[in-house]
Amino acid sequence: MTLTLRLALLATCAALMLGAPADASAAKSKKQPAAAQPQNRIGIAAVVNDDIITFSDIEDRMRLYLLAAPKNLPEEAKQRVLQQAMYRLVDEKLQMQEANALNIRVADADIARGFASIAAQNKMEPEKFGEELKRAGINLDTLQEQIRAEIAWSQVVRRKLRPQIVISETEIDSEVDRLQRSSGRMEFRIAEIFLPFEGEASEKNARELAERLANEIRRGAPFSQIAREYSEAPGAATGGDLGWIEEGTLSGDLNSAIAALKPGQLSAPIRADKGYHLLFLRDAREKGLPAPRAAAAPEAAPAEEKPRPSLVTSEGPAPEMPPQASNDAPKVIEPSAAASPEAAKATAGEVAREEIATRLGTQRLEQMAERYLHDLRATAFIEQRF
């Protein structure tokens, strides 16, 4: 059977933890020229401060990352996966070192829940999922250690950074004003794969590759994994994610292609001046103030939301970490049946402001967490031995 392993390899509070560093050279490191592949090699592949990464660690992680990759992956793509595995393992060592310094420990039960979450997204029970991974030649320890590092890092971020997040009423006012001015316009959360070409022969190859990748994605290959392996866009390291983009921002053909898609759909290859694009529409929404769910109908179940990336998967919901407000976060007060329309409207406004504060705080937390990890890389001793 084809096993689609959905791992969190991109950014939100969780995704921040997984991106391959664009500036790894900034670390205090001694790097030797990279060998073609570390297969069947024995010994230490890298040193991260007082920890080591073995060649078997890299092999195990590469098997995990390549599980959902297309067959006959080009050698160049395998090299990128090798470097991503290496970067990820280095980051995990740094994250666990920081967690240990703060005396943070991840319970086995938490790792089991993370594993079960990934299994559920693959529509399997944990035991069956583990069996399928083993059958595919995957060492379960490598996935469990990734889960451990992600959970530990989330606790580090929560303990050290979250208390520093303060959203002022002025910032909320500015965001409310911005949303009101752009109300009614559509915005799209987009991910892209870009395949450049130069000349007619190169264009033919790029087009054929774009069509092959599109077919692989439609058959179930994770878009983010394909983007990391093939895309030449600046956002390739984060799975091609471009974030939220307002309608009309992209060039004509790209904007038209996005407008024709529904969330979860992939475009056909789109030819541009310098390459082919594949666009994936993750979500779409109309800009404006957040819908006042709590004030609208307190007795009704809230409408289902699109899941946010979690700490251990790319699909599941993330734990909420609302920011602190400078005047204390506004309380959500559900209107009683006898509440006047004016009171209900005021309460809805408070709900919207609280949601805006949470959104702004989450964005700031993500930025601070990325800087935190960047600083750990920059001050670490990292020696790559292959």
C-alpha cells in the first residue's frame, strides 16, 4: 500500500520548528565537503555542541522523508533531502539541549499521543501505522525522536517567549482599521512550486517535470515534500508556503489560476517568463473582522474550522497559546437571551478584538521562536564530517 506520512516540516508555531536554516553557514562550524550519500557508513556524521549525529541517524531520517516521495527521485533531489535531514537533526539537537537546560522533559505518553495523531491522519490505528512504517524499512525511533524534539521545543517557546508577548490596544485598533478598510476583498493562502528554465530544451524539461509532479501530488504525494525537493522558489525550504495573499497581488495568469481553484485544489502547470508554477490553494477567506462565533449563538456548536498545523503533524490543530494583552485580554461574555441588540453587538466586537489579539500574538510568537532558534544555531559549535 502507499503510505502518506504527513509530518510537520514547515512553519505557524509548529512550522517554525522545522524549517531548514537558510543561513546555516552563520553557525560556528567546521564543514567538510559533502559526500554523495551517507548510506552504509558507520560512525559520527556531525557534532552539535556536546551531542553527536551518526550516519545511521541521517539514513533513518532520509528513509522517513523519502517515504512519500515520487519513485525514481533524481540524485540532485536526494541531495537536497539529505541536507534537509541533516539540518533538521541539527535543529533537534539544539532544541533538546535548550529543553534540557530548562529541565523540560517530554513524557512517553506525550510522544505516544503525537504518534497516534500522525497515525490518525493516515487513517490507521497506531499499531497498524507502526507496522506499516516498519514494513517500509522505517526505524520508529527516528519519528519518535522528531516528535519528542517538537514537543520539547514547543514547551521551551511557551515558557521563555510566550510571557513576553504583549499586544496593546493600539495595535488591535490598527488591525481593526486595516481589516475594515480591506473588508470584502478575498485573500488566499497559497503554496507554490517553481521550476525555472532557460531556452527551449530546458523549457520542455521543466514542463514535463511540472506535469509529472502535478500527477504525483494528485495521487497523494504531499505538496510540501515535493516543494522542498524540486522547487527553486525562495520558500521551498518551508514547503512552498507563501502565506496569505490578497487577490490581485500575483501576475495575471497566476491570479486567474488561483481564482479558479477551491481550497485543497492544485493548479495545472502555469508558464511564466522564466519558469513553470504549480499553485496549491490551501485556504481562502473574505477579508474583514473575525466572525463573532461566541456571540452569535451560544447554544450552537461552533462552525468547523480549517485545522492549523500542529506540533507533530502538518494537518492537525495546534494548541492555542493566546497572547497577554496590555490591559488584560478582553473577556468573552455570551449574551443572555434578553440581551439588547446593542449589547450583543458590543459583545461581538469584544470577541473580534480578542481574536485579533490572539492572531497578532501568534504571529509575533512565531517570529520570536524563529529568531530564538537562529540564535542557537549561530552560537553553536556544529561540525559536519562528511
